[in-house]
Amino acid sequence: AQSVTQPDIHITVSKGASLELRCNYSYGATPYLFWYVQSPGQGLQLLLKYFSGDTLVQGIKGFEAEFKRSQSSFNLRKPSVHWSDAAEYFCAVGAPPREYNTDKLIFGTGTRLQVFP
Amino acid sequence: GAVVSQHPSWVICKSGTSVKIECRSLDFQATTMFWYRQFPKQSLMLMATSNEGSKATYEQGVEKDKFLINHASLTLSTLTVTSAHPEDSSFYICSARDIRGGDEQFFGPGTRLTVL
């Protein structure tokens, strides 16, 4: 079955501390992996994506993620968290549209990040 | 570039009425648009895939007659919630994929529907 698991529902970190949000996936094809951020009452903004190539991908706002096929993981990291990073983070997996004729994305349940002084 | 808008951003309606939500790609054309539903503090669930000029493809468990989708042009898809009830209250988000290719979906800001 295709699924995305984000084990941490809620994470609290101090401003300036490092951050790692976990994401594990189960997918029967070559996965396309995404991380999105959602501020309260807003839509989704793409942070980064992995299609192929270098397994460490850089995104916007200082985020990066590492694809580990052996662990079926795509964890999101940031070395120093800012106030403005407080939001909901979603990991998503999909198949290459042109190969599998589908655009369907499967989302994890999200991780809510709180930032404290 | 790659901006998707939704209108309205929020709507409150009485039970039994119908509500139309628009999703527009502002600076690109999209043959395919997607409609998601998000319950409070939960993830996004794909409701249907909307293809320009053809019928939408609905996910299992989504009522086609309840959630009418029309994709009349390459920049506009509409979702109509018919005979809305309080359990239809939710956050509805659309996304679109650029006709020129690429593998990324661009998301709209969402529409908050509250049915009284």
C-alpha cells in the first residue's frame, strides 16, 4: 500500500536550535518526494523536492532533505530555526507523472512545529 | 510565476445551499487540476482530478453528485458543493500542473467553507 508516515505530530524547538522532521514512505514505484509548509489558514508552499540525482536536496528558507532509499526516508532538516518557521509541515510522495500517467500525491498527516524563545 | 488563486477565500452558507469555489492558474495553463479537502489538523485528502475538457476522476468514497467539478478552460476549474451540510465544512485546496511539463503541482491558498 502507498503511504506516507510522519511519526511526529508536534515538535517544539527553541529559536536557533536545529530541526529534523521525519518522513517515511511506502511506494511501489520510483518515488517523487516533496516537503510542503502550511501556515495557519493558508495553502501549501513547496520547500523542496526530490526526483533523482543527488540524494541531499536544498530547498528554500534554509531547509534541506536527504533521501535514503534503504530506509525509505526523506527527512527534512534545518540547522537553525527561526520564529517564522512555526507552521505545519507535510511530506508527500508521488510517481513521475510522465512514466506512470498519474499526478496523484499522497500526503503524510503533518508535523506541527512550534518555536520557543 | 506559477501562481494559483482560489475564490472565495472563505464562505459561510446555510445548510441545503450550493457553493461554488473557483481555482485559477494565473500565469500558466493547466490541463490538470486537483481538488483536496483538509479537515482541521489533518492532512490533505485528494478528492478528484480535474482534466480540461473531460470528466473529472473522483477518488474512492467521494460523491460525484455532491462535489461537482468543471474544468472549462486551461486556467479555470470549479468545485461546486451541492446541497451543503455541516459535515461538508472543511478547507478545500486546489492545485494545478503546468501544461508545459514539469512534475510539480502548484497549490492555491485554499477556501474555508463553513456550513451552518
